[in-house]
Amino acid sequence: MREQIHVLDVPFDVVTLQQATERVKYFLNEEGQHIVCTPNPEIVMEAQKDEILMNILKAADLVVPDGIGVVWASRYSKKKLTERVAGYDLVQNIFEKIQNTEHSVYFFGGAPGVSLAAAKKMKQKYPDLKIVGGHNGYFDEKEEKQILHDIKKLSPSILLVGLGAPKQEKWIYDNIRLTNVKVAIGVGGSFDVMSGKTKRAPAIFCKLGLEWLYRLLKQPARIMRMMRLPKFVLAVLKKQIYKKIKI
Ligand code: UDP
């Protein structure tokens, strides 16, 4: 049975990284197509004003908290999220599990050259991983048709889509049926990290739940996006206060 909690109406599955990985493995052997989303607080805030995004998150088959803020916010639910499940870590765990199986993967997204560089790095790390293709995330309508055609022809089991949110969620939702993939995952900037273009925060930052601070220090241009973090905290607290008043 699927256990979910809601953070500002966005449903999150109550899973650890390990359990999320198992869930994806299960999807691979199940009938049908599955969508996996990895929202952080910024995306939760975006969904407050983007109904299409909110509905996609509600319709997804697995929604994991890719942000310590979401884990914090779950303290107000009966069931609590116990850990952050970063999209990057989930994907690494999946690669580990599928590398010796028939399952394959396609890398879609990132600046030109990044998905290819990411694929090369991942092949070094997981030599038996079947990466059947990839394409950058900057395309026009004509190229998009070709990308879809390729994905259909190559028939990967897993499609990783790194177009940034909410573009990737919308792209997956609109196009998954035009492919044969079993699982599509929105992975944000993961190809940048896989390729070495950007670095993951040092372990100490991750342990302290400060990966967002590291990203801000490294990419100060993210400040505007990060302004949503305090808004997220306020929105969660406000909702709690309203709930209490009602009772
Ligand atoms: N991106 C893309 N196509 C676009 C816009 C963005 O492929 O039209 C890629 C971009 O190159 C980057 C990723 O999407 O690799 C978004 O990265 P970001 O760190 O903003 O994502 P987050 O993990 O924060 O959602």
C-alpha cells in the first residue's frame, strides 16, 4: 500500500532512499508506465500557483522529497519523512541495481554535450549499465519529434529527463505515452553533476541539511529562486496555524 503525506497539498511518498529504489525496481517489472517526481521546496512553491504542475505531482506514481525543507515540513504530519531522497542519489542507486540486468536508460536534458559526458562518466562507474542514447535539453519542435522518435526506437526501460522544473514534469506527462519507457524520472540538474560540470556539496553540507547553502555559495545567481525557501517555511507554518485555529 502506498503511504503518502501532503506538504502544501503536494503528496510525498513516505519512503527512504532504499525504499524508493525498490519501488522503481518494482515499476520496471510491472505492467504500464510510471512517473517519478523529485520535488524540492522550490517546486512545491511553484505548484501552489501552477495547477498543471500540481496535478502532475498528484498523478505521479512516486514522489520523493528532494530537499531537506520538505522533510522538515513533514514534522506536522502524522507520518513523517525520515530522510531526504535526492533525485541524484536515487538515480545512482537505480544504476547500481540495474547494471547487470536487461534494463536500459536514456539521458535526456542538460546543455549540449552534457548528457554525453554524463553517460561516459556513468559507464566508467557502472561498466555494465546499458545507456542506449541521450540528447541535450535545448530543442525546437522538429528536434523534439526526432528525440521522441529515437526514444521510441531505442526503447529504454528508464528515461531520465533533466530539463529543470516544471518543464521536465510537464514534458514527461505529455510525452510518456508516446514512448515505450517503463519509468520516467525528472532529474533536474543531475546530468551536470554526473558529468562533473557541477559538483555535489561536500558530505558535511549534506549531513547538516545545508546542500542548498552550498549551491547558493557556488551559484549566487540562484538567489532569486532560493527566495522561495523562506516563503515555503512561512507557508507551511501559516497552514499549521490555520489548522489549529479551525480545531
Ligand atoms: N535545462 C535543459 N533545457 C532547458 C532548461 C534547462 O536541459 O530548456 C537543463 C539545464 O541545462 C540543467 C537542468 O535543466 O542541467 C536544470 O538544472 P537545475 O540545477 O536548475 O535543476 P534543479 O535540480 O534545481 O531542478
